Amino acid sequence: MSATSRRARTGSTGSCCRRASLWVHISHIRSDDPAGNGPAPLSWSIENMLKNFRALASAAVLALAVFVPAIRANAQLKVVTSTTDLYDIAKAVGGDKIKAVHIGEGYQDPHFIEAKPSFILQLRDADVFAFVGLDLEIGWMPLLLEGARNQKIMFGGPGYLDVSRAIPVLDVPRGNVDRSMGDVHPLGNPHYWLDPANARRIARLFKDRFSELDHKNEDAYERNEKAFESRVSSAEQTWAGDLAAIKGKPVVAWHTSWRYFAEYNGMNIVAFMEPKPGVPPSPSHLVEVINAMKRTGAKVIVMEPFYDRKTADLVARQTNAKVLILPPSVGGVPGVTDYVQLMKYDMDALASTLRAAGE
């Protein structure tokens, strides 16, 4: 992954992906009208983008097809996931019965993965494509599926796995969704994996789907899924003290991505740095955030590593608070190589920062 793919986005904001019918985001091209008057004209039409992407994808497939062996009847299930978090849980359930890869990296904003032709080689022969859903991947997933031309993982296929269908979704907007609401997800908040209860739901979903596609190994999937749940439950006991230190404590979060994490650990999000999802904070909104922090005693601002922290640092200086950078995904920081390590890292870091701040 190039250095440019890992840089923090400018403008002190992180934006959720645009709805497919209204916005297009390809390789970090943004088409929004800064004046807020709707999408500006694109230099390419959507059709031309698809045409060029298909050409690149087809060339890549033809060039490498000779090196791709045919799937044998006794081969491992080939599983592709959109994120590292789904990858880790899939591996825990599938074990040596599956061969898994992931598209996004843990240090990247999952809304903005560049749709590279090389990714279609991972999807071309996949038996399962598991993705977060709720429009998290809408900016890049359709192009990859179109390029792969793999009916097994297209909508309605046996390997098309929208993981969100197993999740009790938060923040589903009521009524019509339009640009005045910011980059809100019309189907609800997609950042659900930061609650261990949802990790268990994800594991069960993988177990069921893998068993449907690979009956001969369903006993192994059952054992592995139970072992994963047991490991998560054991880990929760180790951070019980952190839960006690976090519950009810006021914090500020940059983005709504921490809502499920807060539902799990009881932290009280008293304000978001973004006035609306994906909308940069205005001076007047920052005044509101500062006032909320002073009123509630919040001394911690939580944000992801791929957002620009300058504005958060400014607010922290004016409120004697600390900015806490937490990885939202497996691989987001060195040493966090699986789901349990991710949760342990985030729980420990938040509890330690709250204790140091005197909360």
C-alpha cells in the first residue's frame, strides 16, 4: 500500500462514503460542490469509469489466468473479506478449512479503499465475499464485483455475505436522507464490530455460511466458532476493571464510528467533533463542543488515526483535555493482530487515559 493511501485526510474531517445514487468516489476523486448545491459535474461519467475499470480488470485477469489453478472439489473455501476485522473472525471460524484474504488494511479508512484492478484477482475465484454492509463499502465494492464477474459472490449468490444482516443496527435515520444530514448512512451505523456481542454474531454467521457451502467440515466450523466465543468471553474478564473505569465517563468522539464501542463499555459521548457525519467542524460548533466539555467535565477526545488531529488538539488545549488515538480495526497499530487484541488495546488505552485525566 502506498504512502499516499495511508496519509491522514486533510481538512480535519473524515467523511463517510457517498450514497451511490448521488455521489461517486473513485481513487480519492471527490465530486462534491463545496457550496453545498449538490454534486458537481464529473469529468468522467459513471459509465465511462465502469468501462475503463472493466478493461483494466479484464486485462489483469487474462494476463494472470494461466497461473490460477482450477478449484478442486476438496479445496479450501476461498474467502475474501472487505476488512481486517471480518478477516480475523473468518479465520478464527474457518481455521485451516478456508483460505482467507482481506482487501482493506486496518490503518485505512474503510470508506475510502482505492478500487484497484489487482483486487479483482482475489474476488475472481472467491467462494465467499464477506463485507460490513450498510453502505460502508459502497464507494468501491461495486466496481470490484463488476470486474470480478464471479456469480457466486454477486447479490443473490451463495457466497455474497452481507454481515450486517446479523447485527442489531444503531442510528438508522428516520424519514428521507439528504445532503443536509451530512454523510449519514441511510441504512444505519456500519461500525458495529467494536462490540464483542456483535463479534459473536459475526462468528455465528460465518459458521452457518461456511457449513452451508462446505458440509463435510461443518463440525470443525462449529468447534472453531465456539472456541472463538469462549476466547472473547475470557478476554472480557481480563478487562472488567477497565469497564468499571470507563462506564459513565464523559468523552468527546470525532465521528459516530464509536457509537457501538460506547454502547458496549458505557462511555458517555457528550459531543461529536463533527457537527454531522463527515462535516468539518465550524468555529461555532467547536465553541459548542468546548462548552459541552466544560459543562460535563469531559477530558478525553477519541478519534481514529486516519483523521487529521489538528482541530482536536486545539480543542484539547482549550479544555485541558487529552486526544486519544484509538485503532478501530485489527492491524490499525503495530501489535494489534487479531480481534481480541484490538478490543484489549482500545479498552486499556481508554481506561488508562481516563484514569490519568482524573475522571
